[in-house]
Amino acid sequence: MSLDPKDLVFEDSRYPSQDASKEQVRDQISSQHLQVKKSWENPGVWIWGDNNGKVAAPDAKEGIIRNPRWLKMFDGQILRDMKLTRTFGAAIDERGDLLQWGVDYDPTALNPIPTLKGKNLVSLAVSHDRILALSNTGQVYSLSVSADEQSLGPKPTETSWYFFSSKSPISYRTIAPPSLGYTERVTSISSGLEHALMLTSSGRVFSFAACNDEYPSRGQLGIPGLTWFTRPSGRYDSPHELSSLHGFRISQIATGDYHSVALDKQGRVFAWGDNQKGQLGTGETSKESTFFDAPSLLPITKLYTGTAQRPHVDRIFAGGNTTFLSIDATRVATPADEEDHAARRMIGRVTSDVWAAGHGIWGQLGNGRWTHVQSLPTKIAPLSGLFEYDEGKRRAVSIKLRDLTVGANHAAATLSNITYLSANERSSENDTNWGSDVLFFGNNEFYQLGTGRRNNVTSPTYIQPLDRGAEVAEGKRPKGELHRFHATPWSSVRLEGRRVDFEQRVVCGRGVTAVYSGC
């Protein structure tokens, strides 16, 4: 069958017009360049997922935000940290003040409300009903999520810098580890639904109850025999040092809903708490004993048996009923290498891998399978063994995991691929900026993966650029054309007459996801 020439429709030229400026040309030939530029021009928050708790879009009637939406109440704002659940959100603004919103805070609040102010906060952790905030001096604050409880609860006396004392406008309490050294301070906090961990500058770990409604009962505190009935006298949320970790200088902590993980300077990983889904990664599960109430050493070397690689755990992550490990595996010499020249050249090569353990029935392990229980960590192939050519070093370099944010049942991985932010007025119109790759996987019941579809995803996948309107209007790209979201790495940008350093960060919460400009 032949077509009549008059029935043929030719696509308009995609090449920028001759009168287009250099920057317009860059926007049209590179989606990544346009994304970087837009993130610099207007920092803020993109958010999507469950909105029944008025977290994703407080002024919207939809119960679900299906595609990334600009959160107007954070327009132009740079944040230090952000945590999200289905029923409340919490963030630290650029000044270090705590902001709250969502139905569990105040059902009538349509904008973030400053609550804990003047503490110079730097990071957050959230439990089922409390917010934990760490200040730049190492002070840990604990306050109820609810505005009513903040208003009606006991308010501590505060002393200002000019020595006047007054009652705090809201109720909160401080969590102070006992017997800290003279220069020792808390450097990191992490929280599950009922418990929390604190890490100090000396590598010590403390745990405490972090929920008003329930006392931790699944071993997640890491203190053998500690229950509501056996707890020491005093406040129920008094911190306890994990004496079993003495001698191990801990460098990182992470928590899931009911379990805890710690990494020491030597790359050893310890886990404790609930293990019903194998989330501790020990390779063991038992119907008779569903939790470990003391830290247990993970068998990391077992993962690389027979590979001629020596593993070293670089980072740990946890959330929900899952645990993730970022491992640098170094190729070591073997007797077989003596007769294999190509194999000898690989000695010393470092490969970065990502492993996952726990519950994967919604695909949140990222290993391409639907798994009820994964007690021994499984490798996430799309995030492992990645290399790219570095023109500056003139060799292939490993692509590591820059960050992994874990929600209740979904996750997002940001890679440390080579980025470029040096395009300027003097360089060619073909010189474009680009950022970091971000991949999403897991549960998608509330469209929290950002794919625009509701199916769960078992293998890490890319999503479309967040500002799809700009892709059409400024990038001159058809609506159906596929590109992928890139997160802008650390940049020094002039904003409203001042120089500001910030990056785009992804945060996965409980059924909701956001990308915010973080400093």
C-alpha cells in the first residue's frame, strides 16, 4: 500500500532557531541543563504521593498527588532537613528553625508553622508521634507532633543570650546522654516508630524510647532485658548506652521502623531489633525468636565468598522493614592470577555494590523480585558494579552510591556519577550542565515513586523531570518525549543578592516523596 505524498506530515525542525540565545540553545538541546538552571533560579520543594494527611498539598482536595507538584508554601526556600509521613511533615529552614504541617500537627494549617525556634537545628528524625531535632551544638530536642500537646504540655524555662529567663512558647524536652566527655557531643540522630539512636563524636551509641504511645518491645533499644517493666527509674525516654558496642568506634547509625543498624570505622556492621522479615541481614530468622535485643555482627565476608574481592562497608541505610549496605569490594590477588595477565591488571580495582535485606513484597529491596523475607543481603544489580570514564583522570571510575533515602516501603538512590556545572557565558552553546542520576523503586500505592503510574517497581528506575511544564515551554520538547530527572549537586549560587551553597536532595517518607533544595 503506497501513501499519497500529500498525506505525509513532517516534524518541524528540532534545532534551535538562529536567533536563539546561547542559553536557549542549551535548554533545548539538554533537558539536564534546563533542570539544573531551574533548580538554581527558584529553590524549593517538589512533592508527590499520599495527601490524605495534607502533607503533599495542604491546600488541595486530592487524596493522592500523582505527579511531582511544586509546593508553593516553600517557594524560594532552602532547607537544612526534611522528614515526611502520611500525616505530618517537618523541616528545618535556613535559619535553623523547625517548621511543621499536616493533620497530625494542626488540621487547619495550610502553611508550615514555625514551632521550635532559635535552636540552630541541623537535622531531624521522626517517630510515630514525636519529632527529634539535633542542634549544631549537639543538643537533642524532643517534642510532640501535635500543636495542641505543644501548647498544653509542660514548657521549660529558657535563658536568652542576655541572661533573661522566660517560659518556652511550646512544650519540649531535651534528651541528654549521660556521662559525655568534656568535648564529646551528639553528632547524629535516627529514629524508628518507637525508638531512636544517638551517635556521639567519640563513636558511642545511645538508644531511647521516642514514642508517647508505645515503649519499644522488639529489642530495638539494643539493651538485653530492657522493657517497660524493667526500665530504670526516671523519665521513660532516658537514653541508655549500648555497652556491647564498647571498643567499636561507630561512625554511622540507621533505623528502620523497629530495628537498628550501626557501622564502625573498620566497616563492621551491627544490627539488632525486629527480624521477622530478615531485616537485620544476619542470614537467620526464627519463629521462636523474632528479634535480637543485642547488637549482632553481620557476616559481610560471606557475601563475597569465592569472588576474590575483599569487602568494606562504606555506608548503611534503613527504613521500614529493610536495611541497605553500600560496599566497596577490592579485587585481591589469587594463585590463579599468576598465569592470567588480564586478571593481574584487575588487582586493586574497587567495585561499589549495594545490598539489601528484609521485606521486599512491594519491590522495596530493588533486586527485581517480590520477596517476603530476605534474611541474607541480596545484591541490587542495577546499583552495583557501575563504572564510567573520567576524562580528567583518563580512566574508568566506580560509580558509588551518593545517598539512599528509605521510606516505609519505597526508596530512592542518588548516584555519585560524574556531574558538570561549569557551563558559562564564555563556553560553547553545546557546553551544558548535568547532575546526579536518581532511581526509585518499591511500593507505589500512593504514586510515591513519581512514575505517574500506580504499579510497584522491583528494580530501580528513572522518572521524568520534575518540572514538565518547563520541558515543554523552555526546552521546546514534545510532551511525550522521554528524559530523566537529575538532582543538582552542591552548587554556589547567587540568590537575591547573596551567595548560597545548596543541592537538591530526595527524601522518601511514608507514602510520600519530595525533592528539596538543601543546605
